[in-house]
Amino acid sequence: MGFFDNMNMPVTPPDGRVEGVAKVTGKGKYAAEYTVENVCYAVLVGSTVPAGSIKSIDLSTAKQVQGVLDIITHQHKPVVPGLSDENKIKEARFGLPVFHTDKIYFKGQPIAMVIAETLEDATYAASLVSAQYDTTAFNIDFETAHPNVPLSPAGKERGSMDAWKDAPFTIESEYNIAHEVHNPMEMHATIAHWVSDNRLKLYDKNQGVNNVQRTFSRLWSIPSENIEVFSEFVGGGFGSGLRVWPHALAAVMGAKQVNRPVKLMLTRPQMFMAVGYRPASWQWIKIGATADGQFTGVHHQAKHSTSVYENFGDGITRVTRLIYSFPNLKTEASIVPLNMSTPTWMRGPGDCTGDFAVESAIDELSYKLKMDPVALRLKNLAIEKDPESGKPWSTNFLNECVERGAAKIQWKNRKPVPGQLSEGDWKIGYGMAVGMWNAGRGNAGAGIVMEKNGTITVQTAMTDIGTGTGTAMQNIAHESTGITKNKIKIELGNSNLPAAPSQGGSTGLSSISGAVVATCNALKSKLASYAALQNDAYKQVKPEEVLLSDTGISLKTPGNQAISYAELWEKNNLSVVEVEASSGPGAERQQYAFCSSAAHFCKVRVHTKTGKVKIERMICVADGGKIVSEKAAANQMSGAAVGGIGMALMEEQAVDLKTGSLVGNDLAGYHFAVNADAPVIEVEFIGKPDPNINPSGSKGLGEVGIIGCAAAIANAIYNATGRRLRDLPMTPDKVLLAKVSG
Ligand code: MOS
């Protein structure tokens, strides 16, 4: 602890990250980097076939390797109480109860785990484990599998499909997106330590320590408070840390088995099949409009992959129901089982996928209508109320995002006819798209420990997955108390601290900010109650009447009531003052709908001979309510946009249809956008606080940084070349082969 602390800097950097020093000096530890006494190492062995069952496993040579302590298989394992029979497994909804049966669902599924004194011993021994299988037919080909899976309604139909069947203008297209993999910098890892028979301590990479705590509490039938989870520094999650995955359970089982702390870290290639991914998807969408560009209806169908052992639904058509006022709407979806591990939420999950189709189709429609795509959107945005719930938006400034983005990129320089701008072999084009995300909020807790010298430590169990939550908490505590930032420390990512939701779905700050405000108020009240023992002016004052400084307490009302902390502490014989409070959504959710949104604009160059796409400018104007910490918020948005560039142009997990293997499952084979692929992302915020969502007015960012990026890029490529790309990623081969239509 204590690494979330920028106080040791000679000068506190303006709006700098509280964890910045720890991060750049390497003092901040990822899960696998903790030192635990007497630890041993676990390495997973994966199935070499994609479907069937295990006939036999040969452990004889592996067991002879020096330092091997034990090898877990489905035939040799500790009993996990919460997974001890089929009913319990069903209830636990754990997905893949690792080492449970001889059944094989995908290639790479863990069939054994070697535990040894050193990582090297375990790795070598794992390489010597071999198995015989009864293989069965498998399917890993989304493209051929999805046509056989029927669609079902996804949400209630609005209006009727008949009402717009004669729409004067319609567009109808299909879109495909490849499997994409989170690939965070930090590999998932768990150090599992049974401190006693029913007390478990975990250092684990995840996006929510309380979720991990709850999951293991259920699996092992021990109280949550007996489980401590540490996840102080997280090297990126992108959704992959929102669940507890089989490797973490394997580590805990291993630690039980050998009665020693066990460290298990996934390798990069293992990560590709161990912690989810964005499922491959197919979409068909039809949109109708009047000649002046009023949308009359939409019909959106979406299918995406899942595993054969678990149903994962990504919610691809959700976004279609959200952004625009379609008077008639029908959305349908289905999931397609494949012999792969279960996919999960990834970077703007569902909406990101659906938005690519909707925002591409609207662009296609704009050319048909000969109408500016900016004007077409502005005409149809559901800016007043949520078309799904009918409730008024608490705030929705997506129209302003669009207008500001258009001005910033100088949209007027865009040519309405594709292929008109070029420089040498490069074609130049402009594109735009919008994105939206339901702004959620969870119940979160925070605590403050105050010392006599006026230093406060603000605490929460919430993890900071790299978004700058700690920094934002410091800013909010500073604004709420008046204490200077260099006297505010942050502690987080630890289940011993006040409970908080997982960090995901753009709800982190929206949830924790209310708790920090509430806790600051609790601190003021508590200090005032001590002060009241000395000075009647403090009796029954409200928190908003109390002023705190670096040295003492006073009241807003004039008069001589200032009392130093030193005096308060001495008079009351205090060591520290501790307060805790929580905050969550309430009646405002009945009255209003909440959304964050963004408009993405880009200018691209497309090389006519090689098909290479270069993003020359990328602009994101976002409405995330109040921006608590501008630099961290802008970092998050530009990071999301870089993820969007990867999604648009290069990210694809290829599979080998003959063997069921992943292809190129490492950082050499799986390309994502790096600095060379991205311009400096230009981020702007509307910055208007939402008065209803929470005490901070912050609606949340993250998802809207990527939702819309891929369509903006595809639309710009079309504007540059007249080639409509409907399959992601838009690699150079696809760009060259697409036919010119504009
Ligand atoms: Mo995310 S997919 O909001 O971790």
C-alpha cells in the first residue's frame, strides 16, 4: 500500500496522476509481482484438440521433473464445494468449472496444471504432459455457422414494420466484425494463498475485487470477509477483468492442493483463450427515410459467437434503440455456439459492434439522400428523451458534440462526392459517426482516515484499471473538503476497504464520486462534532457550512471559530479520525434516463496502390457530464480512440478452421494500433455537469471513446475512395478489393 501517492514528487504535477510516480518508477506492482513467502508456481496445460473428451493423461515424465509438487487434473483435484455436483455448477454460473470433467469444448482448455517449486520447473514439466482424446466434430467457423441459427426478438418492437415498407429511401446492408482480443499490457495472474483452512488471500488481476471476493465466497462456501483480494495496479482490462476466469479458480485449487501459496500467470498466447474476447459478429440492417431525411424505420439483426458450454449475449442491437428517434423499430439477435472459450465484454461491448452497422448504414443512406451526414444525424437524434424508456434524458448534448466536432475538423472541406480529394497516390476523405452509452451508477462505498497533521487518506475497494479513478477521487476530495491535493492520499483496489462495484461499463467514476462526496461530508460532520465540544457554534452544523483547510476546521459563518486539527486531536485524545459512507442511485432513475455520448470525426488518407489507410486526424467530442480530471479523462478518450483504430483497421483473431487452433495468438501475430498508427487524438469535452446523476455531475467516459470510431473511419474511407467497407478489420487487402461505388 501507499503507492498511490504522488507526494514524494518535488513538485506535485498539475492534474497529474496520483499513481503516476509509482507507475513510471515500477514501484506499483501488478498481481504477479507480489512476493509471497513459500510461494510455488503453477502452469496450465491446454487441450490439443477442440472437441471431444480426454481418454487418458500421461503424467509420468512430468512428475519426474525436479521440483514438481503435484499435477492437478479432472481425476486428481481438491473438491470445490460450490462446484461439487451438477446442480451446484449450474447455480454457480461459473462458465467453465475447470478440471471438472473429461469433456473438451475448445482447443487450449486447461486439462492439467503442474505445480512446482519454480516457474521454470513447472513450465518444463507442463510441456511433458500428454493426453489421449476421443475427438468429436467441432465448429470454429462463425461465417458458416451463423446462417443456421435463427434470430429471436431482442427487445420490444416499436411501431410496425409495415408502416415504413414504402419508405422512399432505404438502405440495406450486411456488416461483419472479426473476433477481437483485449490484449491488456498486464497478463492475468493470480497468487492464491490459503492463510488458513477457510481464509483466502488473493493477489489477482481483475476489474473488481468485491466481485472476485463474492465469486470465491460462493465457490468455496466461506464468508466473503474471509477472502481478501488485492488488485491495486491493473495494467489494462478492457472488460477482460470483469469476470473470474478458470485460471484464477485453478490457482486457488492448486493452493488448496499443495497447501502453499500458488502463483499462476497466463502467458500471452494462453490469454487469447482464457479471459474472453469480443465475439465475431454478423449484422444486417435496414433503415428507411423520407426524401428530406427523416428516419421512418429501422430493422436490425445481429448474431455473434459464443462458446458451446455457455451463452454470452453482447447486446449488439441495444445502441440502435438508443440514439435516434426511429418511429418504427425492430431488433433481433441470436448467439452462435463455437468451439472456442466464452467471449465477454470488450471495449464498449455490444454497442461498439452495433454502432458500426448503424452508423455505417446512416452514412450510406446520406449518400443516397444526397444529404450531409452531419445534418442527417442532427435531424434524427433523440435529443430530448430516451426513445427506449420514453423518459427525458437528464442531459444529452450529443448534438453539441456533433456540431463542435464538425467545426473542429473543418467538415466544410469534405467533398459530398467520394474520391474528389487526392495527393499523389493518396486519396483523402472525411468521415464521422456518433456513439452513445447508457450512463449507469452503482452503490459504492468510500472511507477517509485523517491524521493530526491534516493529511487524509481516501479509500475504496474499487480498482483503477488505468482510467485515473484515484486521481479523480483526489480531485473530488479536494473540492469537497478544501484540503490541498498534496495532503490527500488514495488507497484502492483492496477488498478490505469500503466495498465498491467493479470498474467497467463507464460506471467507475459515476459510482465512486458520490461515495467520495458523501464521505467528505461525513468527515466534516465528525470533525464538527468534536469541535462542538469546545465551541457551541459547531453544534448541529450541516456539512456544507463546514470549511476544512490544511491546518484546521472553521465555519462559513463569520466569527472566530477556527480550531486547529492539532488542538482537536489533543483535546479529544484522538489518534486518527475515520469515517465511511456510501452512495448509490435513487429516485432520479425513475424520473430520468441517463446517457454519455460522443461524436467522432476523422480525416483519412488511403493509398490507392497498397490499400494502406492512415488516420490523419481523429477528433472526439464527448458529453460525459462534469469532467473531474481533464487530463485523465482525455487520456482515457484518446486511448479508447486508439482502440477504435485497432478495431477498424487491424484487430482480428484468426482461427484455423481445420484444426480449431487460434492463429497468431501473440503480439507478433495479433496487430493492434500503436503510436505509429494513430495521430494525436484531439479530445474535447462538453463538460456540463449532469445535475441528477450523482453529486459530482459526472456521467462516465470510456465506452463512448470507442463507440463510433470504426464507423467514422469506414465512412472516411468511403468518402476518400468510394469503396464501402463493411467488414472489420479494414485491412489493406479488403480496401484494395472493395469495389468503387460512389
Ligand atoms: Mo469495460 S468492456 O467497460 O471493462
